[in-house]
Amino acid sequence: MNCNLLSLVIGCACLASFAHAQAPQKTEASSPFEKREHREGDKQLAYRLMVPRAYDATKAWPLIIWLHGSGEIGNNNTAQLSGITSTFLGNSEKCPALVMVPQCPEGSSWLAVGLNAPPKIAEPSRMIIATIVELQKEFNLDDRRIYIGGFSMGGCGTWDLLSRYPHLFAAAFPIGGPPGDRKGLAPLIKEVPIWVFHGDKDRVAPVESSRTIVAALRAVDAPVKYTEYRGGGHEMSQALSDPSLQEWIFSQRRDAAADFTASQVPEDASLITKTLAHGTHSTWAGKVERTGHGVPRLVIDGTRYRLKPAPDAAADVKDILASIGKGTLTGEYAVTGTVQLDDRAWLVVEKIVAVTADAASKP
């Protein structure tokens, strides 16, 4: 796939969603969200659940799944509520739906990127579907009105779950989280009403990919809406405060019951990055970077490889990589190592040497 667009969606998944227009909010004490956990053996997915005060088990109720950005990744089952408690998603008096807000665990993401092949569903996203099934047994849910939305990484994860379960959701609302370069995505999800939101000055997840998928959906006569905020950056508050969003969501209803059968995602609707072969050993030169979570990396032929020291690497290699991850070292480096492919593309570093003058410590 196009490396620039892949970088776009990876940036969306990896950069912390720091640009919320509001400060983190307290979520305990008076919070309408109950702390919960879905467990499968030694695996678990922490989530919060808001049940409307007016909930009555004699009638069926909608369910909204909200996916947070990467800034809220963690294990405290609290951070994922940041930025939504003062919106309709956190109002148990006025929101006529159950709202499920899972927290993506450390080291994971809502979406998976395949290395040279279509990826399997990300484990946290798989468990979201299992949790919905679990909630159906506890509450009287209307499975024709299951909705999904998210911001940044959560927006990217929304597109990914739509691709894997195109007959499950009644509507979707991704905000500042485009799908990346997936030419086969639009025909796959064209039956799902989608409202896409994006700021035209977003520096974390550039707007072009949202424009591209909206155009592709319109080309196949999909029921898509698009709001682009002039001068808007990487934030979600403007979209979530739009009263017409809530009205639009609850006006959407599937004609048939939700289908929880996972679809086989075609290769052209998957996120795939091409890499060097596992075990490739060489020396590469380039400008080092750091991810939004402080992991050093190097771009080789347009693909980003995370850097980690070889088990027998010298102490100075470990120190340099740690400093790059902290952002205290920058510049051009010659890196000798071996490509390792597992959950991500890694370069296991044996030797690293600065090759330009700007590879000095920052003041």
C-alpha cells in the first residue's frame, strides 16, 4: 500500500491524542459509568458502561460503542472517559442508549496492520465484539441499533471494525481517524450509514485520507455524511457537541438483525505494509525518529522500523536508543542490525553510529 497513507493511519494510531479541546475530567464519584471487565481465561478487556437512568428491560435499547484515541491507552479503566463525560455519550439522563467505552491495553491498538499480508483482527477489537454479545445476555439490547464511533486511533478502529463486521452496525461516526489507503473498503461497507468528521488543519491525522474514503463511498452511492471543520485541528469536541449528531445516530436502524459473523476482509480493504524479509541483515542510514510513545525508529524505503537493542549489544547502543526514544538525541545515524517481524516491523540493532553533526544532544 501507499507508504504515505500508511504512515498517516499509523500516526493516527500511535500519536497520543493530546489535542482534545478540553482538559481531562474526573470520572469517579458522580460518574454514570460503571467499571467492568470482559474476561476470557487470562485475557481481559476493561470497559466502562453507562446505562440510561430510564432503562426499562421491557423494551429494547440501542448500544453505542465509543473507541478512544491512543492517548488513553492503559490499564486503569478510567482514562478512556476523558473528553466524553460532558457530551451526550456521558449523559445518562438524556442519552437513550447504553454506552460502552472499552480501554485499549498497553502495547495494543484498535486496528491491526499486516506485515506483507492481511492482518487478523486486533485482539482488543475482537474482544469488543465478544463483549457486545455478553451484554446482549444481560440487557435488552436492540441489535438493529448498535452504533460505533471513535476519535483518532478510535476512528481508525471504527473503520477497521466496519470492514470486519459490515452487517453488524447500524451507523458509525469516526472523528479525526481515517482508514488509510484501502481501495476495496468502500464497496465492502457501503450499506452502513457513516458520518465522517475531520479538521482541515489536523497535523496528527491529515485530512486527505478522510476526503478519499468519503469520495469513494459517494462513488458507490453509500449513505455517507461528511463534516470538515475549517481551521480545525486534531480534536473531537466540536463533533460530539453537535446536537444533530445525536439526532442522526438514533435515526439510523438496520432493516435486519445484526449479523455477528466476521467477514473475510479482501486484501485491497486491509491495511498492509510491505517490509524487508524477516532476518535481513545490513546497515542502513537515515534520520532517526521517535513514536508518540517514545520508541525509537528508522525509516527504510518508506517503511518505519522500530529499533531495539540486540541481546548482546554494547551498553552505548542501548543508551543511544533510549535517548532517541526520549527525544534527547536526533539526527542521521548508520544502523546495523537484523529485521525482525512479529507484531510490528523491528530492527534489532547491533551497532548505531551518528553520521551528521545534528545528531547531538538537545539542550
